[in-house]
Amino acid sequence: MAGREFSFATGNYYHIFNRGAAKQTTFITDRDYRRGIETLSYYRFTHPPIKFSRLYVLSQERRREILNNLTPNDDNCLVNILSFALMPTHFHFLVKQNVNFGISVFISKFTNSYTKYFNTKNHRIGALFQGVFKAVSVDSEEQLLHLSRYIHLNPLVDRISDNWTSLKYYTDSSQNLIDTKPVLSHFSSVGKYLDFVRGQIEYGTRLEEYKHKFLDQ
């Protein structure tokens, strides 16, 4: 993508993030957050059969049939999602690219689809997110674990609900949205990973308060 300083390598992990244009709010209601999660879940697939917005004009039975036929694996997904956090003014994803240009296509489809939903719902026009999304390459296992924790801590250090992160998926062995193996393989149990994340809440909160205080001076 234009302005990108590096190319995304297939098989590598990346921290992807972006915020609302002019720092505006992008997720307001529970419905918005649910729609965001449903949208990222749908557009991780390489060839979704129809536009996500069209699912809602189908019968519930037909919609369920389409979604049930989408079984994720490395061959039919643009990316594997390891962690995510949807925040009032921004989002964070930790992903692995599975195919060439997978990340760029995934983020484009996610932001375009969600923006159309948000604009229609709120009677607005124009871009919702700020320009080209930001990306950081994950270069070590230590960085991978740190980023997963950082993403899951985002709402907690801001003292808002963590309902709209991927942390709860780490405790659900039946889910197929989040690829938990790259992270959980470093811990003896899910509980140990939860301790790893939540043990830093107090520190993260103090760091966030200091950052805001410093920036306001």
C-alpha cells in the first residue's frame, strides 16, 4: 500500500492498528462492537461468498448455512487472528498473513464494510478511519506475547469493558475465530496466560495515566 515502508511477508506476524479519522469515535454501542467482530470474522476468509451486508437481507436459515460453511484454515483465510481489541476510537489486531497481500485485503474489506454500516446507521458520509493503517512487524516470540498482552490490556487500563477483545476466546476451546495456539503454546495452561495478562493491569494503568499526563503538559 502507498506509504508503507515494508512489505508484508506471508507467514509472518504483525500488529495492525488504526484510529478514527480526527480521533472520532468509531464504536459507540454494543451493536457497533458486535458488528465489528462479525465483520472481521467474515472478511478474514479469502473468498467470502457474498458481501457481508447482504447476509442481513437473507433468511436466518440461509444466513446460518453460509456462515456454517466457512470453516477457517490456513488455506482459506487471508489472515489468522491471534488477538484483537475494539476500542471506542481505535482498533488493534495481532495477525499472521496467510497469503500474499492478505493483510491489506483483510483490513480494506473490514474497514470499508464497517464504515458503510456505521455511516448508514448514523446518517453520515466520508471516511471513518484515519488514512493508511499502521503496522509493526513481530520479530520474536517475546514480542508476540507482549503484543498479545498489550492488546488485551488496552480496555482494562482505560477502565472500560473488555467485552470487545479476544481474551474471552482464549477460554473457549470450541471457538474458531481466534488462533490461540501461537500464544498459548508458551504457557502450561490457559489460566497461566490469563495471569500473564491480568498481572500487568495495575502497571499498565499507571503507565497510561503517566502518558496522558505527560502529553497534556
